[in-house]
Amino acid sequence: MTAELFAERLLGALTGAAELHTIELGRRLGLYPALRGQWLTAAQLAKTAGVDERYAREWLEQQAAAAILTHEDGSFTLPAHVAEVLLDETGPNYLGAAAEFGLGLGLLTPAVIEAFRTGAGISYADYGVHFRHGIAGFNRPMFEHSLAAEWLPALPGVALDRPGAKVLDLGCGVGHSSIALARAYPSLTVRGVDLDEASIAEARRNAAAAGVADRVTFVQGDAASLVAGPYDLVTIFEALHDMAEPVAVLAAARSVLAPGGSVFVGDERVADTFEAPAGEIERLQYAFSVLHCLPATRAEGGESAHGTILRAPTLLAWAREAGFTAPAVLDIPNDFWRFYHLKG
Ligand SMILES: C[S@@+](CC[C@H](N)C(=O)[O-])C[C@H]1O[C@@H](n2cnc3c(N)ncnc32)[C@H](O)[C@@H]1O
């Protein structure tokens, strides 16, 4: 790689970062919904969305220049394929939350700089609402479309359709996985656990809005100090690498399993060993690790904080240390996550 090529790469990244923030403007201000299915001038958009006309014109032109909006004779519209990605929160191609994720990362970067100097952690709560919603929005489509339809059928011996079946969802965040499970199995009860108070409050609201609050309950606490059980299945989605005591969490999960029960983990799909340069998804995960997962886990205390890059051999070793005799990697295709079935 030459200096020119690297400079070009950096410029591309800056363009991408700046455009991501302009996308967040469109989301926050309701500009995209206003432009869905209709052509608007700057004056019409300003009126419809309640924003300043001059700003609206600059944003419209910038969005068209960035090939996000379509433009014709001073009018602009949101193409259907872009609308699907930016606005359809439960659709399989939704990625609008990436813009909020970017905002959350940027806002916390000064705190991360300070953390590098002091070695202190930054609590998940301090990462705030944009980060929480960024993660939740990113993962929700997978829970809605794949969890019950593709992932669970790949788990040998797990039958959640029997009356009285129970699931424990550790590190449940704002509850989309717990809710998706309850929706898929009408007699299932789910208990979600998360350390973050704001996530739990939001999870309760989400369950009520989804009409499953009678079967889906949430409790704030550390996944390592569980007491109640038994559960047919314990799930941990993109959260094990964030926990300060992952082996203790897996041992606690094992201790609350009903006879024949098992643990289902989804965590990052990264290479088995450190490779540099890495693939694009591992690069993204590493950046998240530096900016978020490592500082957030350090804030939980404990000796070792792992970070986002949880490789399969490490996870399987943790599972064995926690007492599982038959931890296995599952053959479930997914760009971001690898799946594990812990039994025995
Ligand atoms: C990346 S988020 C994933 C949230 C959710 N599972 C999802 O997929 O959208 C990680 C979650 O783990 C939670 N967490 C971290 N450490 C925890 C612990 N020790 N006990 C319980 N939850 C924890 C965080 O509060 C956060 O909600």
C-alpha cells in the first residue's frame, strides 16, 4: 500500500462517516418518512417535516449527490430500496440503526481517549441511548426473522413448543430477542436479564407494546448471580464477550438448566486466531471493541475484560471450564455471529 492509496482510503472513510451523520439527520428529523412514496421540493419538505427551508435544500442536494435520494427538476424522493434499509425497522434489510450507532461511537470517543490514559472503564449506561438503540436496531431484524425460523431449528433436542417451556435470555438488552421468542412460541415464558437499568426499563415497555408482557419479564442484574430456574434454554446473544465474568456466567447458566436443557450463544463471527489484516467484519468488530466493548466490560470490574473479539476456541474453552462437556459450534449461516450449543 502506498501513502496515496492509504490517504484515499482515509478520505473514503471520512466521506462515509460524514454521510452517516447526514443520514442520522434525516432519521431524527423525519425527513426520510416524508420523502417515502412522494416527490417533494425543499419548500414542501420544510413544510411537511417542520424544518428550515434553506437547510432542507442543502440536505436534499447532499443526499442526492450521495446517491441516497433520487432527484428530478428540483424535486426529490426516497427510492423504495433505500427506504427499506433506512426505515423498515423490522425488515430483513434494515440497517438504519447504523447511523445512530455511529453517533453513539462519536459522542463517546473523548471519554475513550481519557479511559486510555487512566485505564478506567466506561459503563454501558454511560454509553447512553444512541448506543443502546444502535445495538438494538442492528440486531432486531435478526431476532425477528431468523431466531425462531432458522436458528432454533438448528439446535438438537430443544423443543420450546411444549406447554410450560421456559427460556432465560441473558444480556437481553432492550428485549427484542426475548419478545421474538415469546411471539414464536405462544405458551413459552421468557425471563430477560441485563445489567443495564435503562435497557431493562425499555425492554419492559417493548414487551408491553408487543402484547407479551404476561409471558416475558425482565430483571436488572448481573448474569453471573442468577438464582431461579429451571430453564429449558438459556440464550446469550452478543453479550458474553461483554461480561466481566464469562465463565461464572456460563456456570450459573448451566446450574439453572432443566434436565436435558442447554445454552445457546450467539457471539461475534471472527477468525479462530489473530489475523492482520483482517476481513471487513472483523475490522468492524475490532473497532467496536476499542471504542466500546473493552471499556464497558472494564467498567464492570474484575481482572480481565475480554473485548468484542471472542474467538471460537476461547468460547469453547470457557464453556468447558464452566462444566459443559459437549460445547459445539453450530452450522448456522450469519455474517456477524457464530453460534454455539452448550450441553452436558
Ligand atoms: C451488545 S449488547 C447486546 C444486547 C442484546 N442481547 C442484543 O443482542 O441486542 C450487550 C448487553 O450485555 C449486557 N451486559 C453486559 N454485562 C452484563 C452482565 N454482567 N450481566 C448481564 N448483562 C450484561 C449489557 O448491558 C448489554 O445490554
